[in-house]
Amino acid sequence: MIFGKLIEKLGTRERLGLFLAGLCLFTVLVDRLVIQAVVDKLAELDVEIEKKENELRYSRGVLRGSESITKEYEVISQLALRATSSAKTMIMDELMGQIYNLAIQAGMINPSTKHHEPVETKSYMEYSVEVVGFQADMPDLIKFLHSVQAEPGLMTVSWLTLGPGKDKQVTGSMLLSKVVMLEKEEESLPAN
């Protein structure tokens, strides 16, 4: 009411000036309260969009390289599998040769060796070799068993089957096992 009486007393130019001043004040308030908040939010969204674009570019690069990485991984895994297989074969061949040499040195006749499939656990591998169709005097057999026991490594006689042979000899077969401890894999560091 009082404001309305004051406006009536003002002239047209003064009313126009007052209206323009009010309009400027309203514009400044809208700019500070509404527009600035929207501009700040848009700036945050621009930063987030830029981050996402960088992540997307990186992911696309990874996807482009994933096929070659997969092929390289397959090649390496095949090499590792062959290396593990050849290491097992090498240990088995070495064990068979070692047992054959011990048998010949002990005086056993016709020792024939054949291997069994290795048994693998988390901490060791057990390799088994069967000595079949041997002939030996009892002292030679005991000498062989002693040399197996005295041999470095964890070699044991799992079973022994004996039968009568010719001229005070025994014939038989036996299963010898050797335990090879596996190396612990070092824990890999987490990727950054």
C-alpha cells in the first residue's frame, strides 16, 4: 500500500528507471543463485565426461590388444606345459637310469625297468619305477636294497615280490618310488 502510493507519485521516467533497476536486481539474483549453480554443475559434468572418455579410450585400446595378448598367453602356456612335461620326463629318465645302474652294480641279472605315471600333490611329485623280471643272489639283492636306501634323495621300495629262481637265486619285481619336493611359487605382487 505504501509502496503503491509512492509509485503513483513517481513520474513515468522514474517508474521506468525503478522498473529497470528492479529488473537488473532480479537478473543479478537469478545469475548468482540459479545460473551459477547450473554452470558449476555443467563444469563438474564436463570433468566427469572427460574422465569417462579417457577410460573408454583406454578400454578400447585394451580390447584392440586383447586378441594378441590372448594369442601370446596361449603360446607361453604351451611352452610352460612343454617345459613341465619335459622336466617330468627328464626326472623319470634320470630315475630309471639311476635304478638300472644300481641294479647292475649290485649284480642283479636282467633288470628291466618301466615307469608309472607320476603322482603330483601340492608340495611334492612322486615318481615310480617298476623293476621287473630280475634275477639275483640274495646277498646281491640285499646290496641293491641297501644302495637304494643309501642313495641321496627320498627313494624307497614301495613293494617287493620274490620267487624262487635257479641256482640259489631269486626272481622278482619291485616298485621303487622317489619323492621330489616342488618349489613353492612366489606370491606375485598385486597389480597397480
